Amino acid sequence: MRPRHHPDDSTLLGYSAAALPEAFAAVTAAHLAVCGRCRDQLRAADEIGGRLLEQLDGTALAPSSRDAILSRLRDVRVETAPIPQEPRPVDHDLLPPALRPYFGERWSALRWKFIAPGVRTIEASGLAGGKLTLLKTAPGKRIPKHTHGANELTMILTGAYDDALGHFSAGDVADLDSDIEHEPVTSGGAPCICVAATDAPLVFSSWLARKFQRFFGL
């Protein structure tokens, strides 16, 4: 798995500093488990942040310092970890380790909630910050056009979808904010299963979608 879409540098910096809401940290951790590029970026963020903390001596991090860290992260040369020549057998019924505390170990044990034809969800409970949701969408299904009330971090677990930002498949992350409007369409052949962290409800463009939004729970 070689993801083509990754969390924003500021998201990785927040993860490094343990400053992300719990839901967003869970999605970031799931992506890091499959993305050598972002693991390298995280190691760089940890190293840079550690050196900076040694120099701060208790002083609050200024915005200019934060921007300097992000600039240095973008300059870091990263290489994706090589694919093992003899990969070990994979149990495809297991959820990613970072998501098991919230949803359980196995796909086969999940109990999906119907919210619309071709769309099912499971919402995690008891999080310290943000909302964490599994979303299962049937092949060829179009999610109504929407923006985001604040931030959304979505990782594709299986299947794929397309929107104005490109093609997203397993391992890819969409790191979105209120400036992004999109209308994902799932690819044919298999359901698209995503895990999404949000800190505000979606904002649908269609009045009909807005009318039924309270039943969707999105």
C-alpha cells in the first residue's frame, strides 16, 4: 500500500505534539501505520520539536516558530519504506490496530447502522475530542455535495472514491476544512469504507440533504 494523499504537515505536527483531538489522532495513527513517507515526516517533526523545546525553556511557541517548523518539515527528504520481498500472511478480517479500541478487532463483528440507501455507519463513543465514524458506502454511490463545518480527516480503509480533489483509495487521507466543497462518488466493484474524524457537522449544499441530515447523524 503506497498512499498518494497524506495528512497536512500541520496535522502531523499536531500529532507529534500530542495536540490533536482524540478522533483526529486515531485517523492519523491509522495512516501512519501504512505510510512510510509520513512516518519519516513524523520522525523529523519529533526531532525538530524536541530540539526547539530544549531551547524554549518554558516559553510559549510563537506562530512564527510554528511556521518555521512547518517550513523545515516540507524541506525534509523522505523515502517510502521498501516493500518486503516475502510479505507475511495478512488477516484481512482485522481492523487497523489504531481503530480497534473504538470499533473492535474484526470487520465480521461490526454492527452497521443504516442511515440511507447504500450508506451505513458506526460511531465511536467516549472520545475525549472530536467525532470518529466508520462510513460504508455502496459502489457507485454519490454523497451529496457538501463542505465541512470545521475540520475533517478521512482515511480510506477499503474501496475507493473520486471527487474534485482526485482519486482516493486504500491508505489515502483527505485532510479537509471549511473551504473545501466536494461530492465524493464511490468506485464500482466494492463498497468504500472510510474512517472519518470531524469536529463539526457537514454542511450540505442541497436543501433536501440538509432536511434529512439530523437522521443521517453526519
